Amino acid sequence: PGPGRGPLPRPRGAPTGAMDERDGHGPALSLVHRHVFGLKPDVKNNVHYAEETQIIYPAGTNAVLWQADQKQQKIFQGHEDGQGLTCMAVNSTKRYLAVAEKCYEGAICTIFDLVTAKKRKTLSWPESDAPEFLCVAFSADSKYLITQTGRSPSAKHDWSLLYWVWDKQRVMASIKVSNPQNSLIRECSFNPTDSSIVCVIGDGILKFMQLKDGFKTLPVAPAKLQSFMCHTWLHDDKMLVGADNGDLLLFDNAGEFQCVLPTSPGEPRAATCVIPFSKGFIIGGDDGRIRIYEKSDEPKEIYRQS
């Protein structure tokens, strides 16, 4: 109001609790999300199916479950101390959503129940000053979770892989997984048939570790160490790794290197993401192309591009 004018009148029909705070009376108003627009593109693994008509993605400081058939959203709000989402994961039964957020006091990861839309657990590791998790993954049985930190201000907890019993908010083991050059780690995952075995990949880094009284690094000998961009566990007990130069490397589920696929695209950054399906796998790259590979009857091919 201008000089000499009284407080603004309450709008007609407004409830008592909705009074303008400027008149000095009534409680403060609270806002509730109704719809969130947009997509946050710099979140690792930022699109997931919950069901055929339900898609999960990040928008702003929220994770959103879009129900396409009902044209409605379920909104999972970020932590009040969070500085933005960094990565996401959905468990194998599509029941739980893990959302990691950057926090200057230490990275946090929140587990949501996608059915009830309620928060189940919030995970943080007080021993570490690393402000963010760069990757998160559930085990196949959904009992365990791994989180991969990035660099930390003190450098004491750079690139630490944490193995959680998430429902009890307990860290079972941790290990620094980068090399002496402190190279980037891009992804982490569980072996789908043995949750004691985990894998991490990055720039010149491809490691398999097993949980046995703490983490033990398993011997791995790929053709050569290079910049590894993506990986996935296939349905025939193999693991596929995509390299920066376009090579596709095949391992068995214990981490033993088998071969570079002869049908690899062989073009730089042609495989920066990969997903498995019942007949093989699908890769996508910086060239904007999607390539579909299916199991081949030719032993020398192993997988053939469709």
C-alpha cells in the first residue's frame, strides 16, 4: 500500500489462514507442487520406465513420475540442503527410486517408494566430505545399493565406492577406485547374479571388486586400458563395455576379458550409453545414432548389428 493507506483487504472467499502476512496476522502460506515443467539433462541415468505408461525423470530439484495415461505427475522433492540432482536409479522390480543430490556438507541419496510416493531412507556418509555421488545402482535383489563419489575438497575421499545395506542406512564397505592419476569414474554396477561383485568404469579404469571382509579387487586384463564410456550386464551372463574409440569389449560375469566384438562400430564415441534387452543390447552415441545388436548364429560374430 502507498503512504497513508491501510492494509490490503482480504480477497473475497479467501480462508482466514490465507491472510496477507503484511497485515501482521495469520500463518505463513505454504506452496505445494502441482506440475513441474522441463528436464534436467545433466543427471546420470536420467530417464527410466516405471511401467509402460510411466516415465521417471529429473526436473529442477525434483524427480518426476509422469503417468502418461492419466496426464498426471507424482513429484519427489529434493532434500532441503540439496544443491541439485546428480544421478538416479530404479530397482529391478520398479518399486524403489534412488535419487542422489549434491550437498556441500556431504553427498546424499534418498530412496523413494514409487507406489506410495513416500520417502523410505536418506543415505549420507559422515566420514566423507565428497559433495556428490556421480553414480548409484541397486543390486538385483534390491537389498543393496552402491554409490560412487567424485572428488572431495580434502582429497581424502576422492572416487570412493560405497556398498550400502540401504534399508538400514549402513555402509558395509568402501574403497577408493580411481588410479594414481585420479582419473574420472563414470559408472558403477552390481553383477546381477552375484551381488557381492561390483564393477566400475572410467578413464583408463575398469575394475571388478568382490565384497569379502571388505572389498577385494579382482584381476582383470582387458586388451588395453582406455577411456571406457558405458557398460551393461547382458542376459547371457556376459558384460559389455563401450570404449571411447568405438570398441565394444565382452567380459564374462566374473570379469574375465573375452574379446573385442568384431562388429564394434569403431567410430569415436559411438557407444556412450548402452542398455540390454532379451536378444542383445542397444547402444547410443555422440553421433546421434542408435545401434541394435542381436545374438548371432556365427560364432566369430557373437553379436550382429541389426
